[in-house]
Amino acid sequence: MPLVRVDRPADHIAVVTLDRPDGVSVTVAVTTDTKVRGAASADELAVGKAAAVVSQSGTATTILQRPAA
């Protein structure tokens, strides 16, 4: 499963980068419409922990990550 990196670019649009096991990195934008499951918000995603992202046209529609135990 891909690992998460969360960045805050200068234009204040959050982006999530997923480092896939095959070595490819995929970056998607996070908007106020993005649904986050397993964390309170995209800001609370655990960096370096596996996650799944559903996206459309480069924007995350849903981010799923198991909550911390």
C-alpha cells in the first residue's frame, strides 16, 4: 500500500504524495470537498503510514487511512 507524505505549497493548497511500492510517486490535491476517513482531516494524516486515495482529475475525493491504535 502507498505511504503518505503531506505538503503545504506556498499557494496554501494541501497536496498528498503517495510513494507506491513500485517506486512511483503520485501527488493529488486536497480540497475542502475531500473526504478523509481514519483521521480528523488531511492535516491529521499520519505521514509515512499506508493509505488509499480515490482521485479524479488530480484531486483526491477520498483518503482512507487506518486510525492510530
